[in-house]
Amino acid sequence: MSSGRSFYITTPIFYVNDAPHIGHAYTEAATDVLSRWHRQAGDDTWSLTGTDEHGEKILRTAVANGVTPKEWADRLVAESWKPLLETIDIANDDFIRTTDPHHERNVRAFLQKLYDDGHIYAGEYEGYYCVGCEEYKQPSELLDGTGEYEGQLVCAIHSKPVELLRERNYFFRMSAFADRLLALYDEQPDFVQPDSARNEIVQFVKQGLNDLSISRSSFDWGVKVPWDESHVVYVWFDALLNYATAVGLSDDMEEFARRWPATHVVGKDILRFHSVIWPAMLMAAGLDVPKQIFAHGWLLVGGEKMSKSKLTGIAPREITDTFGSDAFRYYFLRAIAFGQDGSFSWEDLHARYHAELANGFGNLASRVIAMVGRYVDGVLPEATAPTAADEEIQRIVAEATNVADAAIDRLALHEAIGAVWTIVDALNGYITEQAPWVLAKDEAQRDRLATVLYTATEGLRALAVLLSPVLTKATPVLWSAIGAEETLGALRDQPIRDAGRWGQLPAGATVSPLEPLFPRIELAAS
């Protein structure tokens, strides 16, 4: 089932030092839904996630915990980051770690090429460095400290003091690429999205670019600079390369050509690294720039961006243990316009779970299957001549499929799910209007009853396919209950762009009882 189209999508690689919170899980879930949709459409799909394990922050934490940085990273990957993928049911194709030998080797090869080609030079740098961001800060990015940090400059993001560093470093001639970057943004308006993110980056580059310090010599936890092993590679220069080394850069250029370029889904706080530094690095190496960088917004809790240091971080398990992974995936990708900030509250999650998943979709599925069981002994009847009401359902299903697929192409996840949900709403209205429980009492209406039950069940067939990238647990249960597993094969094998074609579920399919897909949940009083 291959369309020949290549779709390579990545999450950022996450600092192992951070405990995963729902902001990280939001990025993972969004990327996973996009990759599952493309995979089920037959596109040649590859989905990458992973961890960023070098840099001073990790070295300091490891030392404080009495272990080596690698031991610290191994522990966090095993105990925190790999389990996150299971918690929210992520189907990634690869998990890269920046400590992987093939990654480190190819970072060195990439850097050596840039050095040989004259894009790197030695120089001295003095500036304010934030260990939390692993980044030198401009004066505009600093604030005067208060309280215990009175009289010190602090990072605007972390509210922690920055350090004044003076080092002899190696520099990447990033300033030479400003005009080429501006031309890229102009010629490919969708290279950076959404538009608010694109405008921010264009304005930033128009102010002129400084050359980038790409090595550190004051600590040794990182990839060694190949021509001067007293230096380690700047952690961001190393980390950004993961997207290319994971798909064969230097090692397997045939695989690299098959996968590259990538769509990068990132949080807006790391947009500049991905849309300025990263394409400049690739230009310098003579490689294609990414296909797209899409910056999603922040998840806000109580009006503040989630953060471990500010204790606003919520662990994904706190949600999934009660509501399940399907509800987690659905809620964050439906309730928030992808690309904008969104607020999380337990009350909103609880309300949407019941209104949309339990009462909207789950109850629809239960009612339809129960009626097929009660009125026609669980065997899907053949539809007769359709009425205008039946044809309207067919039209809505076909249109929702096309609208959702177009929205996925734009990475408008909330619009895609909203389009599919028009089928849920339409079927609920259709059943109320057609009243099969009334038709069942009249022998003269047997043909009409058959058509209504077929229409509703075939609508569920389309919903199971279209929602399978989002509701990964509930849809296979529904698929089996409507007899589709036996008659049409595995849900994962159904071409998603073909889901709107009417009449795929054959008459005679055996429908089996369905437990509630989304049982009611009472929120404990806080």
C-alpha cells in the first residue's frame, strides 16, 4: 500500500534532564497522528523522536548525582523517556540518542567538512551564557534578578542567573547565509509555519546574523571537535544533526535520499535554532534544507507555560491513568488550534471527554451496534434505494475525508479532527430523525430499517478508519465489533484517503456486542 510519496517527520529531541510533562507529550502525540495518517495513506513514512544527552546541564546534574553523564542519560531514557511513548501510544519508527556512536561519528564528519570548506574559524567570544538553555544570550533576553538573585542578570526563560563566559571557540560563519535564508523564506512561504512564526523569523534574520560559536572548551561532555579534541561541539549544533544522521547521512546516502527532507514539529521556544541555524548548516554542507518547520504553541496551566522549575508541569500519566491515552491524544489535538497556545484544565478535559468522546462518538457506536443486534440478529442487512437523508450521510462522509486529508497536509490537526467529527454529529442526528426503533415495529418498513442500519454502520466503518490515527485503542475495538476485521481485513491496512468511498462494509457482516468505548468518569473532588 504505497503511494510513492515520502513523508519524514520528527519531534525535537528532548533533554534527558527534563522529566516528561504534557507539553512534551503534546508534541509527540501531534507528530504521531500525522505520521500514522500518512502511513495509513500508503505514503513512505518515517517518524523519528529521541533524546538530547550532551551539554553542560547534563554533566552538572550527573556529577551532582554521583554518576557519569552517560549513566545518568541511560537511566533517564529507560525510566522516563521510553515509557512516555508507551503512555500515549506512540508508533515511532526510530528513537535516536545523541550518544549513539553513529550519530557522534557523523557529527564529526559533518563538522570536518564545514571546516575543510572554510565555513568554520577560530576566535574569542565573551557573553552571558544560560546553562538551562545551553545558549549565549543577547542583552534583550536578560532581566534584572529579584529576591535571592538581586543584582544579577537572569535568563528571561528560566529566571536563573546567567554566567559571563570568555572562551576561545570555533565559529560557524552563519552571517554569510542571511541573504540565502531570507530568499528561502520568501520563495517557500510555508517553510516556517504558522505565519506568526514565519514573520518572527523573517524579522529576526533581517536584523542581521552573527556568526555562531559552535564549540566549548570549559567541559568535555560532548562530541569532540575532530581537528581539536580540547573542544566539544556546541550542544545545539550536535543536536540538530540528529534529524539527518538518523536517516543515514554519511553512512547510507541512499537511505538519506529516500527520507530527506523532513518536516520538523517543534515548540515555538526552539524555533530559531530550527529555522535559522539548521538550514544555514545544511546550506553550508550543500544539502537540501528541511521541507518544513512547524512551531506549535505552548500548553498553559493557570495562564503560565508549563515548566518543571515552576512546578506547573503535569506528568502525562496523571491524565492517562484516569482518562486513557485515546482521550489524551484527542483532547489536546482537538481542543487546541495547532500552532497556537492552548490552556489546559481538568474541568475542560472532563467536559470534552463526556460530551464528545463518551456521549458523541462512544454512545453513537454503542447504539448502532445494539440496534443491529436487536433488530436484525446482528447481521448487517443490505441497503435498498437511498433517500435524500441517506445520500446526505454519504456526501458528508466523502467530504469529511477529503477535508481532513487536506487539513493534515497543512498540519492543521484540529481542523482534521473537526472535519471527521462532522460525521459523528451527522450520524447522531440521522439516527434521531430516522428513529429505527419506530421502523422496527412496522413490518412494512423492514427495507427502510435495513437501509438506516446499513447507513449508520457503514458510517461507523468510515469513522473507525479516519479516527484510527488519533483514537488508537478504541477504533480497533469498534472495527472488530462491526464485523470489518473479518470482512475487510486489519484496520491498519485500510487506505485512509479512500475511507470516504461508500459501501465498503459488505451486507452479511456479523456485528458483535460492544462495551462502552469511553466509560463515564467521575472527577474526584479537589
